[in-house]
Amino acid sequence: MDFNERLYFIAVVPPPDIGDEIMALKRYFSEKYRSHQALRSPPHITLHMPFRWKAKNDEKLFSNLEGVAGTLMAFDIGVKDFGCFEPRVVFMGVEPSPLLQSLHGEVQSAMRKMQVFNAAYKEQAFHPHLTLAFRDLKKPMFYQAWEEFREKEIRYRFRAEGVDLLRHDGKIWHPFRRFFFGANVG
């Protein structure tokens, strides 16, 4: 990676109490099903996939994300049960939310204006979720894990208070900066 470039992605990160419980589930998947990749990031709902960004343009990125967040108000997000993208991904589902859909659209629009594109992601519909296991989850392990979790119920509710920018340090993702909702409202 060019030292003048950073690797970021944009997400909603749940509060620490819920995040800790979700991390415990990620560790369970790592230990029992040998899927370790999900441990490289905190629990999150992705709004924009990873992208490279020149460090000299950070203020432009920050300003745009402040602009998006500043026009929106905090809202509740419901996490409900488990789902999968066969044959590699197991996740916690996120309840449908017009406000989350709108936030996703606003983030995507801001990124397009800054000419940040991800062609593969562009073609996918927004399906908010919190990943527990993916990429390195082998097919046989996926089917065992899905058999274990498909009928399990789980419920969380948290207040989304901003948009989170996460930065990669070369090994793992870290929450880097939060842009709080409502700064420019009222």
C-alpha cells in the first residue's frame, strides 16, 4: 500500500455493550468453526465497502461525512436473529429501517460525488447485517454453523448516533472517527 494512501470503510458501529457481545460470537465462530477473518474488524453494519484514499484528501472526506451525518437525526436499529449468504457467510440480521436505508443512500451519494466507487458493491442491493463469519469459513463448517444458528433467536436494539469511519492499520480495522448525527439540524 502506498504510504500516502489509507484504507477506510464507512459503517454504523453498535455501542460497546452490544459490540462486546457480538465480538464474543465472532470469537465463538473463530474457535469452533475456524473462521478468523471476522475478528479483524469490530462489529458493524457496512455503509460503504473498503476504499483507498489519499491522506492529503482526508479533510475533504471528513467534511463530506460531517455533511451527511449533520443532516440526519439519531435513530434506533434493531438486530434480529441470524441469516446467511450461502456458502460462506453467517450474520446477525438487521431489521428493515427506512432511516438506515436513507443513511446508506446518502453515504453512497457522497462517495460518488468524491468519485469513490466500488464496482462489485455497486451492483448489490443494500442488505444490512452484522457479519459473524465469512471469507475463510469453509463450506463444510458453514453448513455446520448454519445448522447450529439458523433457528436461534437473538434481539438487540441500539441507538445509531453517527456514521463511523474505520481505518485499516495493515492488519486489522479500527474505529477511526465518528461523525455524529444532528450537528447541522435545527
